[in-house]
Amino acid sequence: MMIVTTFDELRTALPLLEGRLGFVPTMGCLHEGHISLARRARVECDCVAVSIFVNPVQFGPHEDLSKYPRDLERDLHLLEDAGVDLVWTPTPEIMYPAGFQTWVEVEQMTRPLEGAQRPGHFRGVTTVVAKLFNAVQPAKAYFGQKDAQQAAVIRQMTRDLNFPIEIVVCPTVREPDGLAMSSRNVYLDADQRKAAAVLYRSLSAAKAAYEQGERDAERLRTLMKTVLASEPLAQMQYVSCADYDTLQELEQVSGKTLLSMAVFIGKTRLIDNFVLG
Ligand code: PAF
């Protein structure tokens, strides 16, 4: 497995990878969710590249950039075991040298949900992903369904900027009690970890109601809120029942629909979602 840091090193390494290249952008502290993306790329492509970069510009001023978990050595072992060919680990100075002033921004779709709670977050995500795509030029790029809005925004950016890249969105990988795998789960203490399964229970309750015929979006949102309220350690930030493509809140559920939520468990902010229809 080749490991590179600078753009020059990356440019030297990429021609050594022959055939269709699959790419998995990450912020490191890898878990089974990330590894499932690398494995899928391994199956679908001839070569696999992964980036590890904790992207400072997608964190808000009060978010956890300095505390964001990092464990490069462990990440590299996991990626080697998953059969990855190339790992790119740029630094903030390499990605954003002094004088950097070009941003990539997707408009409407970044305003609701995560965008409403985390101003500037998606501008940071789309800017870094555009830079990563430009540098790596993969045939396919892999993202997790857990960050549903991020996946939708990146699909839109890829279309709008004519990147010749297929965006592949892979299913959320869950712990046995349903908690979606996330690098931020390491912040939870034992009680909080138990409480965190409430997100899955809440989404499952709404999905069960939908499967029994409920199509009133407000009733589905209320049901999710009621389950979340039953867990004293959970502090809801938002719940949503929105159109899957536009991310606009619905009154009636008809086509493909995204149930999603952001919930604080202590100081840790967790997100999760289910797709209906
Ligand atoms: O999902 C992530 O880990 C990040 O948002 C991404 C896509 C690697 C961009 O920094």
C-alpha cells in the first residue's frame, strides 16, 4: 500500500494504479462503515485510493475540530487489511495554503437539516471534496448513507460541475443495538452509549408506522420525537420527514422519503436516517 502526503507525491503515485480507480474520502478514525466503503470499492474497481484528512473548514467555531479523534497508525493497518492500494494523508497547510480563497458551494439543498444547524459546513465539505476529486480523478467515489444530506449534496455538485465520477452511496453500518457507526461514538461513556440506541428506535417506530399505512408526515415526526423524549440523556436538535431528492419537509409521504434526525447525547451530536419508499 502506497502512502503519500503532498500533491506531488500523489501525482507520482496515481499513474502506478492501473484500470478503474475507486475513491473513498474520509476524515480517519476509521470504523466498519468506512471499511465497508473500501471493500465495496475493492469489489467494483481495479484499484482503491482512500484519503484521510480532518478537513478544518467543515467544522464550525464551536465544533470539535481539535478534539476530533485521530489514529493514523490504526487506520493504515485497517486499510492495508481491506486491500487498499493508495492512502493520501494531506495536511491542512497542503490543502489550504496561505492565500487560499476559492470555495465550492451548493445552494438550496444545503439550507435545511444539517445545513440549518451547521452554517458553512457543506461549503467546507464540497470545497474539499471538489479538491480531492480534482486531484485523484477516480471513476467512482464512495460515501455512506448515514450522512444522507452530504451524499445528496455531493451528487448535486458532481452533476453541476461535470465531474466524470459515479457517486456510490452505501448502506449505513450499525452496531447490534442499531446505533449507526460513527467516529464520534468514541466520545460516549457507557450510559450515553446505551442511550444512543434511541435514535434507531425512534426511526424504527416511524418506519413501522409508515409500513402500517401512516402517510401523514407530521404524525411520523411526532412519533420520532415521542420516542426520543423517552430517553432522558437524549436532547433532540431536529427530526425531519422530507422529500428524498429535494430535502424539503413533507406534509404527506408519497414517493421516496428521508426520515432523519440530529440528537445530542451529552455533548456528542449524533445523526441518523432511514429511507422510506
Ligand atoms: O464524511 C466525511 O468523512 C467528510 O465529510 C468528507 C466527505 C471526507 C469530507 O471531508
